Amino acid sequence: MNPEADKTWCNSSASFGTVYAPNIAITYVVESRPKQASEALVSINVFKNLVSFLFLYTAVDWVAARGWLEVYMIIFMLVTLSMLLAIPFYFFGSKLRAMSSRLERFL
């Protein structure tokens, strides 16, 4: 295997996994919680950048040890799992927002 090709592949995988999930989260937060949107945007971007850095910091050694196919399948599984965990927000989002707004009154 070519280490330079592995490095390029790792960069593109991290980019693919970290592009759409934060955008979906940002859209959801801005639509559902406009008053807390600025704090949430900072938190989402910090988390996204931290995940990307940690992945890229360890990815080359991981690919060299396990092979690109296993690494890709694990990344695919994690991204798919995170997207599936967002489905309940689609169905129960309004109920969760109503419940959290009632809690804010008590705090």
C-alpha cells in the first residue's frame, strides 16, 4: 500500500463524515432553538473539528495496521449509526422541545 494514497483517502473519509451531520444539527438547532443558536453553533463546530483532528491524527497508523477496507466499514457504521439516532428527533422533536421549554421555566 502507498502511504500517501492512504493519507489522501483518510482525509476524504473524514471530510465526507463531517460535512453533512453538523449541517443537519445546525439546521435543527437554528429552527428549534433560535435563542440558543449561537452557543450551539460554536459547540457543534468545536465538536466537529475535534472529531476530524482526532481521526486524522490516528488514521494513517490505523489504516496501515488494519487496512483501508476495515477502517472504511467502521467509519461507515459510525456515521450511519449517528444518522439513525437522529430519526427520533424527526418524530418526537416537537414533544421534546415542549418538554424542555417547560423545564426551562423551573430553572
